[in-house]
Amino acid sequence: MLAYLHIPFCDSKCHYCAFNSYVDKFDLKERYMLASLEQLSFELERFTPQKKSIHSLFIGGGTPSTISSKLFEPFFKHIKPFLSDDAEITSEANPNSATKEWLSGMHALGVNRLSFGVQSFDEAKLKFLGRAHSAKSAQKAIENASTLGFKHISLDLIYGTALDTPQLLVNDLEIASKLPIDHLSAYALTIEEHTPFFHRNNVANTSEALAKSFVQNIIDKGFLQYEISNFGSYQSVHNKGYWEHQNYLGIGSGAVGFLNQERFYPSKTIETYLQNPLHVEIENLSLEDLHVEKIFLGLRSCIGIDLALFSPKERANVDLLIREKKLTCKEGKVFNNDYFLSDEIALYITQ
């Protein structure tokens, strides 16, 4: 089982960000962490996990590093008995708020993996994206985390912006590859509604050749691709748990939980969440919904899909894709040969 804690506070709102996050409600932090603790206690009973049954905790956002490590202490104390001895405990962080003090405090709580929202080491691109840190501060934060003893460190890069050229992306990757990381996430810029970028023209570079070249360069640097956007000598337990359709607790305003055939959605509005952190909207998923999800997720990652999952009609489509070398069949499972085509392949199989 997995657990996710959402922190909806941010240093600043990036121009591309559509996540549930706020830059103007910092006075609610302490109340929010108490509310998340109340929800955690309730969800542990709903999901009825046994002690040591949660093998991954992921703290995302927003920006978890805007929350003092001391405010995380009650949450960690409560969930600790349910974490397996070898649990992957990840926190996202931004370079400008991941101070040595914060890093040291989170390490002491048991966090053993960090994911830094770097996005680029190019100063003009950072400004274009609305990032609040510099290239130098990003490098320093990652080096500090390594010195403090974090076992696994990842960083995010964004590609497909109007500023991107092959050389800029090569430079970003060159700097990233020299840092003490064992994982890298590379996300194509997507233009979402209700973001500053949505109301601007010419913010994206949709060149497929540029995207494929960048991904290949990441692989050539020694970062094994194990999902459409994730690479590394270390493969995130949490990421793979989602793709394997494992159950997960979703704690916090804007989080999502999943148990068997139901999804749970706490309120996205912080104030409403604080009034009643136990209230969630429940979505009942049909067996067909779950079936289609498993196909989409399996094609986006190295998890693959068991042949037994497919209906006779789907199996005929799969066999055709295998003959056309779009898919590979090995030991009773099929794997995608081109993650860029994952959604198109999934749609073709399930049509």
C-alpha cells in the first residue's frame, strides 16, 4: 500500500502550474497539518492497513519545503508504525526553500528520498517558467541533500518550452548528470486552463524531434527510462505502485485516494478541508474503468500488461501491434516499445 500527503502551499505560482496550490494562505499551515493528521487517522481505519503495510510515503504539492520540518513531526509519529522497515519516504522540495535546516529536519524524520523541482538550469528559462530559484541555488540544494545523507535524490526538468533548443536541453542535462542524483523526471510542457501560460501565445515548442532527441540524450547519459517521464538507476517505488494499481491513501486538500474500486477526493479548497478533513467525495469505478486504466498505465511504464487481461477483441489488436513491433511480448506480458505512442496504442487496443 502507498500513502500520499498533499501540501497545497507554494513559494510562488509557476506560469504553467495547474496543481492545487496557494501562495497567499501561509497563516493556515499549522491548522492544515493538524487537519491532515486527523484525516490520516481516519483513512488508516478506512483502508485497514496492518502495521508495517505501507511501503511508500510521498509528500507532494505544492511545495512541501514551505512547511517547517517540526510541523511534520506529529504526522510522521502517527504513520511510522504503519511504514515498512524499508519504506521509500519521498518529499518534493524547491531549491529556494529547501534550506539546510529543513533538509536536516526531514532527514531526521525518516525521509530517505528527495525530488527537487528544478525544471532547468538556464536562468532565462527559469524566469520564463516563473520559477523562484536560480540555477546555482538548485545545484547547491541538491549537493546539500547529498552531504546530509539522503539515500536517493531526483530532480525534475521541463522540456518543450518556446525557449528550448537542442543546445539548451543538452546543457541542462549536462549539469544535471554531474549532480549526485540517481533519478531524473522529464516532463513535456503542457498548457493547462487557469494558468498564466493559457492566456499567452507562443509558449510551447511542440517539436516531436526535439522531444525524442532529449529523451534519447537522457538515456545515453545512463538514466534508464522506466516510464514515459521517469529515468534513473533507481526506480521509484511510489511511481511504480501507482502503475501497478496498488491502493493508496490520499491525505490533504486536493489529494486523491484509491481503494479497490473507489476513489476518494478530499476538498480542494483549504478552508473547506479545514472545516471537515474527514469529508471526501467518492467515485465508484466500474470493472471496465479499471480494465482500461490498467492498459493505459501498463503501456506508459515498464510494468507492462499481462496477456490474460485482454479480451479476445483486444488480444487481436495486441497481436497485430506485436507483429508491427509496436509492442514486445515476453513471459506472458506485453511491453510498449515507444512511450511517446502509449496513449494512441492504448486507444487502439481498447477501441
